[in-house]
Amino acid sequence: MTYDILLFTDQIARYWHIKALGAYRIATELRNNGYSVKVIDYAGLWFAKKPLLFKILNKLVGTNTLFIGFSTTFFGVPEWLKKDSQEVRNKNTFAETYHHYPCSPDQFEIVLKYLKKQHPHVKIVLGGAKVDLSVKINQQVDFVVLGLADSTVVELADHIRKQTSIKYTYNLNNPSYKIINHDVTAKNFNFVNSRTLFEDEDHVFPGEVLPIETSRGCMFKCKFCDFPLLGRKKTDPEYHKHIDVLASEFVRNWEKFKTKKYLIVDDTFNETAEKLQSIKDSLEKAKLEIKFSAHVRLDLLGRYPEQLKLLKDLGVESVYFGIESLNHSSLKSIGKAMSPEKIKDLLKMCNDKWKGEVSIHSNFIAGLPYETPDTLAKWMEWVASEDNPSDSYNIGALTIKHKAYDSSIFAEFPEKYGYILSEEYGWKNNIWDYVTAQKLADSYNNQGFLSGRIKIGGFDFSGFQNFGYEYQDLKGLSYIDLSVEELKSKYLRQFEDYKNALFKFEEIS
């Protein structure tokens, strides 16, 4: 059949694949409003295999097709799939590589020109978190949707099909496309009563680890963070999904796909013990047990230690702690006042209370205010040591970038925090710049990788389980001990299974 709307998405990661929530979230809203939608996953690999891509487009695009959308948030092709095993093993080239398009700009141009020639009535739409209006956007693009698109994407579909009015602006430097940016936080969307509904045409395999959001936004407002909906009040009635709604989502995913493992995509999962208890209530109502990975605030576990048991009871397997620095002045400058010694004590407390049965990942940033290469070297020595209870860690350079919406406090007021923004360096201050900080961060990551100190952790725990691994296979396993060839084989097999399911469902030969 031909669809009203096609959405291309991807989840480029280090060496695994989980469906990215965004495209399926807006597909649900479009379907709820009477539009037929096909979400096409693994966009980067399809664009690398153009004959297969054109087969899909020729079969699924028709006179009824309104637009083809590209969800940019996790676009790209895993670079490690292109490299030989020895290069991957000798260098930590499992690094994530993100792109504005699902391929190079030149290759994207070829596909879009093909689409415009074959189907001139079909509009091209860019959305997702990586949309960047400062980058030259392909001239074939008709609309750019900024922010959370739950409501605006339906408005856009209505506008194209029914000629209803819609608010838009133009980029003064590139007026070839229309920008929809009047509701970037989806303030008019009823999130708390919403469910993301995966359908048969989305090709979820049995037991697949799926993404889910239980809340939207974050109570905190770290000065480097450019996520939308920061600083939400914990009493905000539009913050957390209702218990019955969440329970029905868990039940449906179990009954339809036998899913009981999740990547929880909340900006912060453990804002309050009350929230965790409500999720526990939803699981009891659903009569289900789950396993999951999530982003968790370490300082809240110190403030509310009862959360440790709640998280374990809920089924946590892996936590991602955004610690950012062990330089106290740097921490205070971004709005995190906890001392480095308290952080170390809390990491140990978590490991002890969870009896080593939860994988702990700690994330750090190079380049925060008051940080220097020397201060970084001092605390990174502890991070890389066996005294650090974290299974895995990663450090990356601070990014400061003006976004089309929701820029960070650092991006809004760089001079106030000692930064000068530039295209060449990203940022620089009186000590170093983005390029220098990233090179130093890469060297620390590579040392931890090659030494075997960095073990599997964070969201990788969920991703690997889509390859068939179980928790006991992964806990304590170093990345350097992984078989690169085995991972490549499993990744490409997963794509092949998806491709075969799609071709069979859509009767593509």
C-alpha cells in the first residue's frame, strides 16, 4: 500500500540499535488523527543501499502521500561498521557519530532530487533534535519542524491535505523552506494521557527492548543543558504520565510484542520518590515486571536514599549518572553544589546498596568553568582507577551552541561564564577551547577502553540485549573484550531481519 506519510528514523549508537522514540511518538498522533504512517528505521543503512531504498520509495509513495519526514535526532551510520576489527580494537572508534542527514549531504541531495522528480507533490520535512538552522539545509526541503512535534506534525498534515492555515516563519539566510516553531514545547499536547503505540507495520520483533517516556521535561536547569522543558515544577500536572495510562502502555507492549525490557528516555528518571512509586503502582496494576536503563540523578539518591530500593524494586539494571566534574568550583558553576568527596561516597553507597547488581555509568565534561587540563588530570586519575565504583565512564568536551530554540544558559550568556563562541573552535576561554578539550577527552576514553577499565554500562546495557545478550552476559565485561566481528554480524543481521519483515509486510520483491 502507499502511505499518507513516511518517516525515516535511526538510532545510531556505539554498536547496537534500539528504536528511537520520536518518530514513533509522532506516528502515533498522526495515526490517531486518521493518517496512514510508515516509519522506516535504520535510515543510515537504507541510504547506504540506494537500490533497496528506491524499492521502498517506489512501493510506498503514491498520489496520497503528503510528506516524507526525517527525524534527525540520531541520524548517521556507525563508523565502526566501516572499519576493520584491528583498527576498532586499537583505537576506541566505537564513538558515536551523528549527522544532520542520514548520509552525506551530497547523497541526500541525490535521493531528494529523485523524490521530487518522481513525486513532485510530496513535501520534504525535517524534524528532530538535531535540526540546526545555522547549517545549510538542502534546497529540496519544504518544512522544518522545530521542537516537540506531537501537535504541530498533525497541524502540518492537515495543512497539506486540507489547506488549513498553519503558522510558520522563514530563515532569512535561506528562505526556501518554512519553519514551524510556534509550539516547540508541545504545550498544547496532552502528554500525561498519551501513549506511544507501536503497530505491526513498525516491525517490532518478539521481546524487543523498546523506548518509553514516563515523564517529559526536567526539574533542574543545568547551565550547559539545552533540552526543552527545563525547570519544571514537580507539582506540574502535565509532567508525569497518569498511572492508568502508563500501565496500559506496559500491558499493550507485553501482549503485542512480549516486551518487558525498556530504555526509559526521561530527561531525569528519579525526580521524586513519589514519581517512582507511581511507576511501581502502574506496574502492579499491569501485573508485570520490567527491566530497564535510565538517566538517574546521583545527588537525589543522597537526598532521598529510599529511592535506592525503589529503583531496584522497579527493575533497574543500569543507571547513567551525569556527574560532569569532580572539580567543586566547576560543579557549582553549572548548578550542582555537591562536593567531589560526597559524589565518591554516593557512588560507593549505590554500589553497596545494590550489591553490585546494577551497572553504573558516570559521565563527565571537559571544559566547564574553572576547569583546566591540570585539574582534569587530577580527578580523572581517580575516575580511571579501581577505586571508582562505576563500571563505565565517558568524558566529552563541553558543547555550547545556539539552537533554533531552547539554547543553554551558557549559549545565551557565554561571556558571563568566560566563553567566546566561534565557528573554528566552537568555544574558547582563557585556558583552552573545544577542540583541545575534545582531544584530551578522547585520550582519556581511549586509555580506559584499551586498558579494559571501561566496562559495559549506561544505555548500552539495554541496547546489547536487543542482540540477545542477557544481563549476566554483560555485567563486568570490558569493551576491549568484545568481539568486533560478532557485533558487526549481529548488527547487520538485525537490520537484515528488519528489512525482510518490512519487505514481506509491504509485499516488496
